[in-house]
Amino acid sequence: MDFSRQIEGYRLTTAEILYHMPDHPAVLQTFVWQNLDLAPRYPVLSRFLAFWEREIEGKLHSVRVASAGIIKPAEFRHTDHLRHLH
């Protein structure tokens, strides 16, 4: 299932979410969320953040997002030397 989603363009997305603790609004807490999502709109993350704002008491402060494709084209490098083995 995850492999087929990666073929469709989903990327491993990590979000660092800073939020205010409900009982101590001056204190920030960190939550790390990670899932496969489609960049640059991030619909899965957007649904999660909408759920957070609707259901969780901690008010969001900021969200930092990083995304990377897991399936990439093969990388190769040219070499300056050629050696023959007998």
C-alpha cells in the first residue's frame, strides 16, 4: 500500500508542531508528526491540523514541515580512473 502511494507521488513528510500547553499557555510543547503526503499542498497534514484545531485544547503556535521523496532516480558518478583486472 505505501509503495503504491510513493509511486503516485507521495513523499515522507515530517511536521514539527509547536503548541501552547492548555494549562500553561506561556509554555510551548513539541509534537512530531510523520506520514506519507503529497507536496506542496499536504492534504493529509492539513486534515490532521484541522482535526487538531477542532478536537485538541492546545492552541497551535507554529508548524515546520520537511518532505523527502523516498523513491528517487538512481544516482551515479563518473570516475576519473579506469583500471583493468586480469
